[in-house]
Amino acid sequence: MPRRIDRRQVVMTGTAAGLAAAAAPTSVFGQAPAMTTPGSSRPVVVASANGHRFRNGGDKTCVEAAFKAMVRRR
């Protein structure tokens, strides 16, 4: 049966791993992640069901406003 690990051991192990990662040279981790180009993906808006309700007498829902702002940035 495996030995029980308490919270103190988990915190100490996590701290030691973080310090080891910070001390390692950057060449160990390889190259940086690839950047996406503006035309390679479509904008996405994530919202709950209440994002499609009109509020305060407006003519747009918050999802419509967010999508329009994202499309303008492209």
C-alpha cells in the first residue's frame, strides 16, 4: 500500500520543482510556442445563456457586442 502524503510534503515538493525549473537554463525547454497569424483562426466568444438577453434597453446583447469588438480587432 502506498504511503500517505500530507499537505506539507506536497507544498515542499512543488516549491522544490518550481525552484529547479527557474534555475534551469532556457535552452532546456526548447523553442517558444508558435504564434498565430491574424488570418489563421476565427474569433470565438464564450458566454452563458444570459449573454443573449437584452439589458438596460439596449439594442445589442453582450455576445453581439463582444463578437463585433473581436471582429474589429482582426
